[in-house]
Amino acid sequence: MSVAFTKEGDSEAFAADLPDRPISTHPNLVTPDGLAEIELELAAARAAYSSAQSAGGAADGDRTAMARATRDLRYWSARRATAQVLERDPSKSVAQFGDRVTFEREDGRVQTFRIVGEDQADPAKGSISYVAPIARALLGKAVGEVSAAPGGEIEITAIE
């Protein structure tokens, strides 16, 4: 179909129908820091929604801002409602949710990651989700233990 036969508003209508952000089927475990981040995101989503609403929202032309704000508000509201803060058990000396774990790979590389909730995970910044394969290989293991992980075995060298 030629572009001449499309309506100008079609791209706007498409943008206004943004799909919901996928919500994981895993329990929404969070660190205290992760809960604070969710609350900041929820506050930002509420502010964006209010701003889009006061700017006219869907009635005035730019429905994209309203759609994005509504979608984000739904997502962060759901994440806040299901958040389960998990505190570290200081009596245990094994890798736990919220810990920063250093390990050595078979090829000699040493890596450190903090094991956190899904929304807080950012591997580039040194944090991985507790459902990530490497995190599952680390959880419950003590310093000196070897565990099978993607890419070979790893040995835990430190837990903070």
C-alpha cells in the first residue's frame, strides 16, 4: 500500500497502543536497595502520568507520552505490590541473595557480581538476577567450593 493512502495519525495510534512490559513469573525478590529503586521508578511513573494527563494526554494529540506513562505506571505498581524484601541471614556463610560474590573461572578470569532481584540486575554494573544461571550456580555455595556453571566450573573465592 502506498504511503499516500495511510492516515497521518496511524503512527500516533500505533505508539499509543504500547504493549505492557513483561512481568516475570519468578517471585519478585528484592534487596532493600532494590525496593528503594522500585519506589523511585514508581514515583517517576506517577509524575510522568500526571504530566501527560495535564498536557492533555490522549485528547490532545500526543498519545505516546500518555501510553508510555500508563504502561510504566502499571508495571511499577505491579512490581511494588509483589516485591518481597529478602534480608541476608548473617548466620550463614554461603552465598545468598544480596551478596557480592567473587569467583574464578577455569580459564583464570576472576569476576565479581552482586546477586539481586530482576529489576535491579545490571551485569555491566556488576549485578545479576538471582534467576540467572551463574547466580544459581553461586547461591548456597561457600568460599572454596567449586560449582558447575555455564562455560565451565567456577570456584568461589570471596563472599561479601
